[in-house]
Amino acid sequence: MEDEHTEHKRSTSELCEGMESVASTLNKPDHGTLYFGVRPSDGEVTGQDVSEKTLRDVSQAFTNRIEPRVYPTIDRLVTEDGKAFIRASFSGDERPYACDGRYRIRSADEDLPMSAAVLEQMPAFSKAR
């Protein structure tokens, strides 16, 4: 099930939304796991095609869309019945994190816009002012 540390996406066609969840998660508990090929409603692995290019696309999305930079561990996993899926584990302690310049924060399984007041309370943001 999804929570403040875990996000499920049906496939990498939801890569943009997945990166938003990464930044949101890092702004709260500081680590998390993002899965592709997993149904969000119940966490069941539905599978997806996972090539080297797919893994590289996920890695590049972290590099190009999340600031400050995050270097995840990305794994191709396969269920006993042959369904492939992706697990991207990430952590960071340089809050606040942004995705495409927008700040969000995780609340349960949602990515919510971060208010200016919350953003200003983040240590790195406060030091930059």
C-alpha cells in the first residue's frame, strides 16, 4: 500500500508524476521507494517492459528533475510468475527538494503543494535567505 514512504505507479508512462512524489517524500521523512509496474490501489505487481533504456530513463528523470540532486538505487525485479517491475529507492537530507522547480510535501499517500510558511521553515531554504 502507498504511504508517506512508498509510491506505486502502473508504468513509467507516469514518470513525471513519480518524480513529483519523490520530491514530496524527501521533504518529509527523507527516504522512500518508488515502484513502476505496480497498481496504486492495492500494491499488486501488474508488470511492465523493463529494458536498459527504461532503467536509464528513470535514472535520468531523477538527475534532471529533482533538485538538489538525488542518486537512487534502481532495480529491475521479477515476480515468480515473470512480471517485471522497477524499484527505485532514494534518500536525501538536503531539504527542501523540488521537482521542476515546484515544492510539494507528502501527506499520507498524497503530494500536496508546500505553503510558503512551511518552505521557509526548511533549514536549507532559511540559510539561503
